[in-house]
Amino acid sequence: MIRITQQRAKCIGCHACVDAAPHRWRVSRKDGKCTLIGSKEKKGWHIALVDEEEWPANLIAEKNCPVKIIRVEKV
């Protein structure tokens, strides 16, 4: 199991995460920021627990994020 966290308020909408893992990320039509699909918000952080198979794509999303607001970790 892995945990993906995103500090969405600081997102600049560059779409790097969507390009890396389109099954887990999408761009909001409302504000242009990227949204972590299947996440729950807690104190400004959006958190999703997902299967190990999503590790490689979301690790790329974390590394490509220019504002460094994505964290991917094994739990």
C-alpha cells in the first residue's frame, strides 16, 4: 500500500502529475489546479491510499512537480 499526499492549495496547475499518472490525477475545470482522484482532504492536504502498482507512475509525478507539493511513500 502507498500513500499519496498533495498540498492542493499550492498547486500551480502545470499538469506534470496528470501526464505521469492520468489514472490518479486530473485537472479541475473549476480552478485549473490538479486534483488527486480518490483522496480525502485533511488540514489542507489531500491524501489517498492506493495499491503498490501505482508506485512508479506517482513517483514520477512527485519528482516532476515543480512546486514539490506531492509526496509518495510506502505504508
